[in-house]
Amino acid sequence: MEDCIFCKIVKGEIPSKRIYEDDQILVFMNINPSTNGHLLVIPKEHSITFLDTSNEIITHSLDIVREKIYPLLKERLHCSGLTIAQNNELGQEIKHYHIHLTPRYEDDGLDISYDKEKIIDLDTIYEKLTK
Ligand code: 5GP
Ligand code: ZN
């Protein structure tokens, strides 16, 4: 897609540090990492969110993370864990589907904070989701 930064990265029009690629997906380094080794997994074909990305792509992406990327991060960077995250619409800066792979280290200070004041009680949310 024209004017999409990640499509340009796929095509090599914008440089990136590529870690893995095949005919369906590309894994490359996040230019602004949250921790050492923060990677992004993207489909080569443009899609936007989880909802318009095929099961095949998502399954393949996670297979590659399980088989190749997480083991690589453990072996080479000695991470103690891996956070797998994916923003859709709100919170999604780049409108090309991507999965964040954030290696975790003891005392890395990575903090996903929530405003507890805004949390509505469990029963209310449960009713909205099921009734
Ligand atoms: P989002 O907020 O959309 O879930 O995450 C987008 C991510 O893409 C951000 O973490 C940001 O650092 C990364 N990013 C944005 N532009 C570029 C770029 O040109 N190259 C690379 N390698 N990463 C980028
Ligand atoms: Zn794109």
C-alpha cells in the first residue's frame, strides 16, 4: 500500500534490520525498542488489524516465533521471557498489522500501567460481555 511505512520496509524502500523473512512475513528490529531485542513481525501483504489479517498469517507468524525467534532471543540475548503484544486501532501507531516481540529481562523496568480508578467492577463487565 502506498504511503505505508511498513510496506516500504517490506519492499526495501526504507532500510530496516531484518532478522527473519520468508514469502509471507518479515521480522525486523523496532527502531525505538522497549527492551533490548524488541522485534516486530509483519505480514508482507498489507493488512491493518487482527480482524482483517488471515488466520494463515497469524498462525504462521506465531509458529515462526515459537520455532525460531523466541529460541534465538533466548540463546543470543539471554532474555528471561518474551512479551507478545499487538495493538489494534486505538494505540496502533502504524496501520499495518504487526506483532510486538518484547524480550523480558530481570529488572528491565518494563511497566504496563493501568489507571485503577477507571476499572469498572467485574460483574458489570461480565454482563456486558455475556448478556
Ligand atoms: P504500534 O504503536 O503501532 O503498535 O507500534 C509501532 C512500532 O513501530 C513502534 O514501536 C515504533 O517504534 C515502530 N516503528 C515506527 N516506525 C518505524 C520504522 O520506520 N522502522 C522501524 N524499524 N520501526 C518503526
Ligand atoms: Zn502496509
